[in-house]
Amino acid sequence: MTEDTLSAWRRAQAVCFSFDNTVTENDTLDLLAQHLGLGPEAAQVAEQAANGQLSTQDSLQRRLQLLNCSPQDILGFLDQHPPATRLAPGVEDLVAALQARGIVVYLASASSWELTAPIAQALNIPYAHVFADGMAWQETEAADGPRLVGFTRHEAASYASPQAEAVGKLRDMFPYQTLAFVGSGTTDLEAAQLAHGADIFIAYAGVVQHEAVVQGSDWSVRDFHEMARMLKKHKVACIGSGAWACAAVRIVAYNTLHNDPRDEFAKEVTMWVHEEEVNGRKLSEIINETHENVKYLPGVKLGDNVVATPDLLEAVSGADIIMVCVPHQFVHGICKQLQGHVSQDAIAVSLTKGMRVRPEGPQLISEMVRNYLRIDCSVLMGANIAQDIASEQLSEATIGYTILANAEVLKRVFETHYFYVTMVPDVAAAEMCGTLKNIVALSAGFVDGLAYGPNTKAAIMREGLQEMRQFCKALYPTVRDETFFESCGVADLIATCYGGRNRKVAEAYVKALMTDHPKTFDELEAELLHGQKLQGVLTSNEVQEVLRKRGWQDDYPLFTTTNRIVNGRLPPHAITAYRDCGIDGFDYPERADNPTSSQDGARADPLAVAAREREAQSK
Amino acid sequence: MTEDTLSAWRRAQAVCFSFDNTVTENDTLDLLAQHLGLGPEAAQVAEQAANGQLSTQDSLQRRLQLLNCSPQDILGFLDQHPPATRLAPGVEDLVAALQARGIVVYLASASSWELTAPIAQALNIPYAHVFADGMAWQETEAADGPRLVGFTRHEAASYASPQAEAVGKLRDMFPYQTLAFVGSGTTDLEAAQLAHGADIFIAYAGVVQHEAVVQGSDWSVRDFHEMARMLKKHKVACIGSGAWACAAVRIVAYNTLHNDPRDEFAKEVTMWVHEEEVNGRKLSEIINETHENVKYLPGVKLGDNVVATPDLLEAVSGADIIMVCVPHQFVHGICKQLQGHVSQDAIAVSLTKGMRVRPEGPQLISEMVRNYLRIDCSVLMGANIAQDIASEQLSEATIGYTILANAEVLKRVFETHYFYVTMVPDVAAAEMCGTLKNIVALSAGFVDGLAYGPNTKAAIMREGLQEMRQFCKALYPTVRDETFFESCGVADLIATCYGGRNRKVAEAYVKALMTDHPKTFDELEAELLHGQKLQGVLTSNEVQEVLRKRGWQDDYPLFTTTNRIVNGRLPPHAITAYRDCGIDGFDYPERADNPTSSQDGARADPLAVAAREREAQSK
């Protein structure tokens, strides 16, 4: 096999399999004839075709006529020869591996629809992707009903073979750049060699081996597993090595090694580490030696197949699934460094919470990645407390996607028996939820610090969820309510408001205020988070900037009240009075001017004109 | 005033007020003429009308023409005579009291739209409810613009007076059973006396008193507060005296006494107590003496205006707002006792969680109340941990309603500064949430008992919320997603899964299982709940009955798994494997049979026929 053939195989968008002696380990009509005790007669007809005395099509028609059987005979045959006894070894795995990569699989059969369909079903090939002619039946006086008289479409003038028809139709119907054909007989080779036929022809010699067919092929294989092994493997790289990045990488490393039934993932997972010294040694070296991030997720083995590197470009080299999981303030710089160094076949998935505030409005992390790297970017968001996931407690996440096929690959990268993954076609809401919930976690932390009960906390969280939803919809009109019922919405909010670090620091802030030694958020971050970043305060200030710029502060009373508490402008107990704090009676320099709303129903025009004039003069 | 008049006043669905000398304490056109220094001239025209030399309408037109002023003059007048200086005493309170009862208020003015509108706005009367003609203006060469030349519609042939027009239009447009007209002048009396005019005419003699008008009236008053006092007062009765009933009654008792700006509530609130002995005394007597339910909400004063009675019919006697707040298994019996003894003007509100399972399907408590008592029934649901509400911590609730006007009254009954109430037009979902969340609280309690972290608990709660939503929508197609974002949905779920009694008992159940002395739910209920009922187990069994009857068990894996744990058929740690427990590999007698799904794409007809025949024969 040449490099060109390998490359074409890896690029293939569709693969069409021949049926007899390729997908099956026998010729189905021969098998049926033997089943009916007509083996020798059928063999004679086949020989006439081999000698050139009969066309392939005529020989097929004759063989079917010769059988002259009833429908019950066919059912009996299918019962005695279920798909499992007819499939060639490894074909199931190969078809699954192709489909896993989004490659469309077709089946072209000369042995009638009725005999082919059970095999297609066993291989998960949709009936619409099967090319085969039906059996023609003739009514008789016999007790067991009609008799088989051949194929329904034998008369059609333009008809060469089902295989040739399949290739022709696929070329007509779809703009596949690369179409591969897999077969074992001369008819198969001819079909592939048609004008505008298949781009590569692969001879399968695992059942029968025709020297001419092997000679005419681009690649000859005796084992379907070889073809599967030559398919492209997805290689995953993770940008980031904080607690959540490590917990996620641990799942990915497990899945690529032990949970890869389609054999679609490269075993090695690379992880970019922002280098730092830990106990006098480089963190990346410690990880590679101990397979543990002793600083950010101590006590948890990441997997032997995780390779840490402090070199960003080395980390993404050869990767085609790129996880972004660094604090959001670093994403911009990282994207700029990666620009032009990422494969254009790659896809990205952001696990980062946060947004970038620019004068013209906020920008999602996924938007930034998409814009800089020019590749599709999904997001994985959800209730993700790193330590609990690392200890394999049941957790969930949501993939927000634009392209479903990419989300499906990502689901297989991330889902495991203790980590359930759902998918929603709503990147914006999934990502915004992951960001905004950190503000509500601060609000909830204040409630905890004040030792209020579950009613109050639930009321604050509910208002928080409402404001999250309102904010998402105000910025992204495509946002769906449904998304907020997913893990990235309500579940992440609950987990974060009960277990997250923002809640913890906010609670500590309130408790410290009640002592003689109040502490700032910066001090508490350093004291409690061991080098992790407190996202909530940053996010609160960024979101407030958006609200201020658009004059929306009064419409988000909980966000606004929380921001004022965070910045020391209101005491923590103001949180339960959020309905007032966001609106009136609190005089703050940053408060947006309310433009006087125009009175409705102003009927008297001259009066309205005079009123406007007077107003203009008084300015 | 006769009894008939009082009865009509209390029944009135709409009240139309005349403007000058009724709503205002002066004649507005006279006041405007004085403002422009034309008082005597205007008075002369008015006198001609009084002498019968001019029709009322012509006199109005003349008076406006006489003023011949500019738009700026009108603005100047309005500036110097703001609504507060023109309103008759008590009219604001009366209008608010009427509107509070859902009675529609109209305004019929002879003094031009421009002079009337500011008063309408001050009284919260929508502009659409104001009948008045606009000012007509004529362009001039003058620097200060056009000149006033009269009313826009003076020419209209059918035109008697704005008051008469208002009454005529209201009669044409709305089927009000009882329409009241309030005025002070002869034009007002004439308007009310039109054919099909007002049902009662009330003379307001607080500003001017025309003997003929008073004589012609059904009722003459000098103080609007008298009219307000004669309006019906809502009397609240509560059926039930458990912890939540007591916490709710405490709010209602406070609101009727101290938070009733519209003076619409009777001060006394009655509470039906299921009589029992506490320390050798009757509970109802203890409550009436100490104003405290020492058994179910000890240490909390309910309010001096709460009257407890063990007599059900006495409790609802004279009440027109009936709160139902008893364990759901008792509602049916209570409804049967109340049948025929409740005022048909009354409205009900259910605070009870649970449903009644009947062979034909579940029945909501609100449906049961509606069917037996033949009155509208809303529900009040939300995050309601009784003790926290009693200690005035911020809490929320949602009113699910069918009739908005009733919900608005109920909102005023229940809302107070620490108890926020929202309204949704979705009784079914609001009520079902209040019931179903108790099942999820059991699931969450199992998670707590097993000491799993917040991720797991959030994942379980989210699945619970999804199944709640799915179940509501399956039974009631009108259910709205929006409802689940309200307090009755997500907030109640959170509060109950962190603070409720079902969670507490489920946690204790798991912990007891781990010792040498496992306990049943009944034992734990008795031990931990001090006589309160554990709703969750009952609800779980009832809901499972519905799921089983309809063959839906596999579609609700968390509900089903929780029910199996509750009944000792699965160990508690099965909760995190709910995806499997609800579906496969668990052999339970009650499992619904899955009907074999029919294969798609059966193309070969004779074969399909043979297959069906064979299947039929084998049976």
C-alpha cells in the first residue's frame, strides 16, 4: 500500500462494501441452493458464467429461478443461517469504527434484498444505505403460496450489476471527496473502475482470493482489523493542569486506554502544564514521574498514559481534540500563541468558565477559540467538583455544541460509568451558565455565612438561576430554556452553591467580617484555595461591567446586590433584600441613569409639543 | 340606604365615577378660567346653562372657547394644580379598594381629556377607562402657537354628555351584571337614569350638594371612606393546623391586621384544628389561650387574631378565602363534610402536597376541592420549611391559578416583606411539583446517608427535576416549562432536598441500615417527626402506582429506583445507578412488559405475510 492510498483511506468520507465473500464469508445464493438441496445445479450455472457463456446478471437470474422455492423456504434458510454465522471476521468492528468517525457505510449486494437486510441490520447499516434488488414472486395454486421467479429488476436496460449501480448512484447523489470500495470479486473491481467510480479499491482476500482482483486493487487485505487499525486515531491534548483539568484528563486517559471499543483514540493524552516549582522540582517532571499533580489534585493518579509538558506547541502537536481548561483570563494569550499551530482537522472543547469583556460586549471562551484557531469549539459544562469526580462519585456534564458529529466524539471522550454526559445544541447558554453560576455561588455563600436556612438559600439560588437565564437570553437570542434543566444549568448551580470554592470563600468573608479581623477576598483566596483562582469575584465584576454599559443593573437585582457586597459597598445581609438593593434607595456612583420613560397615550399633540419644547429650553 | 342598595354595591362589577366635584374637589374648567384671569366671564356662561338658556354641552364649548389660551397656558395650569391638590378626600383609597377586589373603575369627565388624564394616572385608572373629549386647537400666527377653540367632538349629533356616553358605551361593550355610577351633578343623575343606565346611582355630596341629585340617588354619601367601608371584607379560614399551616396562618394573621392598605380583609382568621389532647388539655383551647400551637410549631406566636376551632363547619362559616392545609390523605373526607356548607362566593387555595390516586388516574387536591365545593381553587406552593418561615427568614412561594383576579387577592393575603409570592397560570405543574419533590427528597436523602458529595446530589436532584417535569407534562399537556423555574419548582426542590423531613428520614434510614439495628420508615417517622407525616413514601408509592398502570416505569428511572429502595427491594447505594435500576437486569414482579417493537422497512411482502402466518401458527 502506498502513502497515497493510506492517506485516501484516512480521508474517506464514505465506504461501500460488496456483500458476498466480503461482508459475508460465503456466496449467499450458493448457500441458499445448498440449503434447498440444489447445490450442484446452482454450481453448474455459476460455472457457465465463469466460462463467459452467461453474463453475471443472467447467471444470477437463472440461479434464483432454478431454486423455485416458497417464502417459507426463505424464512427457513434465514432461521438456520442467522447473521452471526454468515459475517466475515472483524467486519462488525470495522463498520463500527468507520461509523464512529462519521464515515458513511454502504452495502452493495447481488444476493437480493431479502437475504442482505438481516446482515445490514446486524451491522447497524441503515436500510437506506443498502443497494440490492428484491425477489420476484409468482402466485401459484400450491398450498405454500407463491414461487420465486428471479429478481424484480432484471429487465432494466441500463443495469450492469448492483455494485456498479451503487457506485454510480453514490457519485450522482453525494459530493464525497473520497469514496472507498471494498470487494473480493471481478464484478467489484469493475464497479470500482467505472468512470467516476471509487477513489480507492480495497481487495478483501480473507474469504476468496482472485489474483486479478488483488492485482487491480490499491490495497489488498486479509483481515478487516488491519483496515480498522489504519484509520485515523483521535489524539487528545489538554491545555491546563488545574484541579478540574486533572480530573477531566483522568477520565479521558481512562477512556482512551480502557473504554475505546471503536479503537478510535490514540492512547497517549498530552497535558500542557504552566510550569512552576513545587518543593524545588518542576511540576511537569513530577507529574510525568508520579502521574499525579501533587499541587492541584494531590493523591489522585491521572493515568500512566498522561504526558505532561510545559511546551504549549508540543502539547498540541498532532492533537485533533483540544481541551481548553485554564482560568479564563489566560485563554486569550494562549489562543494567540496557538494560532497557526493547530491542525485544521482538529476540534476543540472548552471546559473553562468565564468570559472576556470587551468594549463592544462580552465574548465567550468558545467564540475566542473558534475565532483564533479557526476550528469548531464545543463546551463541556456541568456540576464538576474536581475532587469528587476524581474519586469516581456519580457526576454529570453537558456538552454544548454547534456540530453534532463533534459532540458525539466528545461524548465518547468524556463519558464513563460515573460521569454521565448529555448534549445540547446551545453552546452559548451552556457556557454562560458555567460562568454566571459562580456569581450566584457568592450570593449563596453569603447566605451560608449568615447561617440562614434552606428556604432562603433556595430563594436566592432560584433568583440567581432566573437572572442567569435572563442574561443569556438578552445576549444570545438563540438560547433555549431546555438547556437550564441540563447538568450545565440547574445541577451545576446546585453543586457549586453547596460545594464550590466561590461559596466557601464568600462564607468565610462573612464570618471574618463578624470578627475583629475582617479579610479581603484576595486574602481569603490565598488562604483557602491553595493557588487556585477565585473566579466568582472576577466574573461578578465583568458581568456588572456589561450590565452597567447596557443600563441593565436594575433588571438584575441579585447580580447587582452581590457585586456591591463583593466590593464592600453593601453589608452581606443585604443579600436577602436584593429586591430593593438592585433598584432604589441605594445611592451608588455607578448607578445607571434611568431615562425617563415616555408616557403612553399622549393624545393631545400641541400639548406634547409644548411640553417637549419647554423641556428642551430648560436644559 | 336600603339592604338592596348595599347588596348591589357589594356585588358591583364596575364603578363609573363622574369627574368634576366628584373625583376632584372643584370644577376643573372654572379653576382653569380663574387661573387665566377669566373667572367671572366663565361663571356667567355657567349661569346661562343653569338658567336653561344654554344646553350643558353648549355651555362647556363656550367656556373653552372663551379661554382662547395656548398650550403653554394649559401646561402652566397643570403645573400649578397637580393631582394631589385637586383630588377629593378619600377617593384614592376608594379606587384602590375597588381595584383590589377586581372591580373595574371608569372615569367620565366633561372637562377635557388633557385636564382629566393626570388625575386618572394618579388614581391608577388606565387611560382606556377614561371617557373625555379632547381639546380642539387652531393654528395662529402668534409666537406661542395654536389657540384653544373648544372640544374636538362637539358637533356629533348623538352626543348628550360625556357621562351619558360613558354609561351607554359600558352597557354596549360589557355584560356587567351590576354597574354603579358615582356623581354629584344633575348631568350625572341623568346619565345614570338613562334607559339601561347604571344599576345604582350614588350621590357624592362631599364637595357640592344638589338636593335634586341627592333625592334621585340610591345612596348619598359625604365621605368616600364610607363607601370603602361598606365594601365586602375577605374573611380567611384555614383548614389545618400542622407546622406549615401554622406558619402560613401566622403570615395571614399579620397581613389582615397590619398589612391591609386597601382595608379588604376581616381581621379575624379562623383555623380548624383536628382536636387532640396535649398534656391533658385540648389543643384548640391551648391555641386560643396562648396563641401558639405548642405541639406542631412550638415557640411561635400565631397572632392574637387567630381563632382555633375543632368544628369544621364553624371554621368556614362566613369565610370566603379558604386555605386547605392538611395531609393529603385527609382532604377527601374534609371536602365531603364541607360540601354545601361553603359560600359560593368563596375562593379556595390549597397548600397541601400530594395527590389522590384513583383507578382512572391521579387527581390533584385542587381538582378535588373544586369538584366538591364548586368554587375556584388556586394553590400556594414553594420552598416552605415551616420553622424558617416562622422565624421570618426570606422565603418564597408560587401561586398557581386559573383565575388571575383570585390569585391577586391571594397574593395580598400571603405576601409579606420576608415572604415573596409570584403567580403562574399553571395550577397543575405548581401543585404536582409540591407533591413530586418529596420523592426526589428521598433520593437526595439516600445520597446524604451514603455521604456522597455535592456533584452526586446535584445530579440526582437534576434527574429528579427532569422526571417531575416529564410526569407533569405527560399527565397535563397544558403544563409550562416556565413554572419549573418558579419557587414551586426548582427552589422548593432545593429547599426540600437540603432541609426537609423526607430527606432527613431517608438519610436516617440509610445510616440505620449500616448499623446492627436497621429501622423501617414508619419507625423513623415516629421517632424523628414528632407526629408529622412523612409524605414522601406515600407519594412515591402512589406515583409508582400511576407509572405501573400506564407502563411508564422505565421512563422514570429515578422515581422507580427510589420506590424500590423505599420498599426494601434495592439497597440505597443503587440510587447512583438509577439509569440501570429503572430499566434492565433487575427482575421485579411489577415490571411492565415491553411490547416488542415492530421492525421497520419490511419490504418483501410475501415474506412478511409468511412470517406473520408462522407467528400466528406458533401461538
